[in-house]
Amino acid sequence: MTTAHQAPGETRPGGRTARTRRAVLAAVFEELGDGGFATLTMERVAQRSGVHLATLYRRWRSVDKLVCELLTDMSSGVPLPDTGTLPGDLRALARGIARFYGSARTRGLIEAVVAAAARDPQAATALRDFFDERLALAGVMVQRGIERGELPADTDPKAVMAALGAPFYYRILIARRPVEPDLADSAATAVWAAARAGAYATGDVRPDDGAEHGGGEHDGAPERED
């Protein structure tokens, strides 16, 4: 879901501060790939990035903040699709998520962020804010579907997006298995069917709501795109 993120203290996107941030986040990503979160330290990031240790502590304070910012930065490359139909959008977004978590290093990143959140209240807040922001951004797709009459008017967009992402995080964090390509299509198909059936409806429909549970031309599961 594409959005802009500004690092602490970054005021000149093309200046030294931005270059420092890029170098630091690249070093964090490489360190996670080499040894995982268990071996990640501020000292190792400073050595790999060439950025002074004092600068790291002043701007990020801990490795927990570094991995949370890296996740935010990388996930901004997952685009928010607009295919013209909600089932098409769900499938396209799910495939984007699958590609994002397709590498072991990226899966290690979300594991590191969750591990950090388990012991650091500030990291936990950062993780919640991260998911809240992404659910809100992706919820725009669901709102468009409601306005097209594809879903019940009282559908909760965030609940739909949370359900779409859930299989990926179960696969990564609980089952501890790679994200296989077919997971995207099965997740999108299941969420579309559930949303159409009113599974994410809140029951709070105003009399003047224009969107109804209908839209015959979009009935059924998302079409597969081979």
C-alpha cells in the first residue's frame, strides 16, 4: 500500500539525512538476512552502514525501532490496486502481499517486528500503528466495492482487509512455512465469498445508505488470472 513515510529528523528527502536513513535501513535488512533478529545489534548496523553509533541511538534509540521502520518502508512498495471490481482488487492485493513475503529475509523481518513488539511497549505501539494504517489504506478498496453495490452497505472495510492478511501471518508466524503462490488466490476467494455473505457486516446501516448487497455482474468468486 503505497504511502509516504518520513524518518525521525528527515527534512531533506535528497540530502544527507535521507542518504543516512537509506544506508541504515539497508544495513538492517542485510543483517537480518545474515543472522536474523537474534544477532541484530546497533553496533553491527553502525559497522555495516558506516553511520556513527551515536547517530543511530539519537534517531532510532533501539534495534526494535529500526526493524519497525524498515517494515514500514518496505511495505510501502506493495501497491493498492484498482482493477474496477473488488474481487479483482482482493486478488491483486493478495498476490502483492505474497510477493512481498515470498523471500525468507522479508519473512524474517515481520518475525523480528513481532518479537520486538512482544517485549517493548513502544515497538508494540509502532506495530499496531503500522497495521492500523495499512488496514485503513487498503480499506479504500472495500469502500469502492460498497459504493459499486458489490457488498452490504454496513461492511467493515478494515475487517475485510484484516481477514485477507490473516492467512499470510498464520503461515509465517504460526505454521512457520513459506508463503506459497496459491495462498494469495485462496485467501482472496475466501474473503470475497465471506464479505458477500455479510460476514464483515456491522449491522449499522443508515436508512439513506445507497449501497445494497447486490451487484449481479460481480457475483461469484474472483476470476483466476493465469
